[in-house]
Amino acid sequence: MSRIVENATTHKDDFPHGTAGSDFPGTQDAAPKSAPRTGPHVYAACIVSNTISVVDPANRKLVASIYAGTNPFGAARTPDGRKVYISNSGASNVSVLDTAKGRIVTTVPVGLFPHGMAVSPDGAYLYVAATGPATGADGSRSLSVVDTGSDKLSDTWETGTAPRCVAAGPDGRMLYVTCSDGLSVMDAEQGEVRHTLTDQAQANGVAVHPDGQRVYVVNTLGNTLSVIDARTHRTAERIRVGTSPWQVAVSPDGSRVYVTGANDDTVTVLDARTHRVVTTVRVAHVPTSITAVGDTVWVSTNASSTVDAIDARTLKVVGSTPLGLAASPSGLVVA
């Protein structure tokens, strides 16, 4: 058992008077164990604390810390916001959080070491990238498909090696999976790989523009963002962004693209029409996941263990929610 889990659950000698007042795990321990059941909230998967941190977007306060599973990594939501899915990379399953009940209601076994996830635009299926025990050629080639109606594993598809992140096209027909050997373009109706973009090998985050014509792929090792033409399945452009870019998000109106720079603590903001850099926003240490909703861009920072809020109009950080050092948030969604 890891030292972190031991501290939080069994090793009373470390905290003989309880965890109150400690930054970690006290911050997580002090939060309620069920989430508010009304209104939208930010849900962040915390790898080390094994929890889902829930943040109120109105006041940017931590309002709940819910045990998820071992090493929760990714987060995804259904279009209606009724369910939040959390991939537990250390348990090879997915936790299902019912937002109306404020708690996790079930878990779904999936492939080994799941990481990135995406829900189909119609909300019928959850696609889970099962990276496997290695991130290179010895990794898995498995994409788990979960029926969101029953929350049961309905199929397992073969994709590229060591799949990492997943994005669905707006019409639900295509899936884009970043893998060790390239970007797999999959037919979501047949469950088959139609194209492999080998020039996108070792990529990480991926997102699709709302118009369905452009796919954005993060090249962590090259410090660039690739723009893929969804019609020709070719790389149209590579844009220099922050150091060690990790994840990418597109604004709901399709006007902006946001990329986290894990090794320079930045969010690069691009104009989605010209692909020129608008500005660079400095956030807390090691930003990882990012999502853009309404007037706010939400960023999880892995080393600082915060959820940072960027005003989408001014492109300024307007708040930072501490989750307790070593919570280490990764994926996040708003639902």
C-alpha cells in the first residue's frame, strides 16, 4: 500500500491528533464526503489522494472530497451533466458519479490502466483509453466501450498502441485516439481504425473543434500543437506553444483554443481562426487538464494541487482553489 493511502487511512502515528490543520491530507479529509446535488460544479480527479475534489464555481471553494478509487486520472461527463465518469488508473475501472445524488453509485471494470476518456455526443457511450502496463510498444491496444444507460462494458475495440487520450467528433461518427504509434482515427460505428497518423506518435491531449473540421493534438515532446484536417486526415499545421504541453480544450463557441504547458506553468491561448497565439496566461505549478465552459476556463495544476479559474474574456486568473498539497489533480470536468 502506498504511503499516501497509509497516511490517510491507517497510520495513526503520523497524525496522532488527527489530520485537522494539515495541508494534506487534512484539506481533503475536512471536506464533505458527498457533493451538492444541484447546480454545476467542477469535478477534479486527484491521482494521489484517490478522490474527486468538487469545487463550487461561484465562490471557487472546495465543497466535497469523494473517494473514487486507486489513482483517479481522467474525467468525463454526459451531455446532460447527470453523470461524471472517473478513470481509476490504478484499479483498471471507472467510477460513476451521479450528480443528482452527489455520490459514486457504481464502478465499471475496463481495460488495464485507463487514462483519457470521452463520451459520445449523444451520451450513449463512454470511450476509455486503456493504456496498459507500458506506454510504448508493449502497451495495450485496447479502447473500452461502456454503455452509459446500463453502465456496463459493452465492447472492447482495438486501437493503436498504449492509447492515452480520446476525443469524439461532434457528429459522433469518428473518434480520435492519441497512441504511442500515432493518432488513431476510428470509425465509432464499426469500432475500427480507419487512419493512423504516424507523425503524431507519442502525442497526449486531443480535442475536436465544434465544426468537426479540425482536430487539435498536443505534441508534448515537441512543444507544439498540431492542427489536423479532419477531411484529409493530414497534419495541416504545427504551432509552437508552452513547454511540455499536456492537454487542449476548445471554447464552446469555437473561437479560442487553450493548451496547458506543464513545464512552464502556462496556458497558451490561440485564435481558432488564425491559429495565432493571443496571449500566455501564467497559472500554478504543472498545469495538466483544462476545460472551457461558458465564461471560465478551468485548469488543474498537478504539483500545486489547485484548480485555477481563468476569465475567458479578460484572460486573467481570477481564482485558485487549493485542494491540499499532494492531492495532485489531473482530469477535470464541469457538470
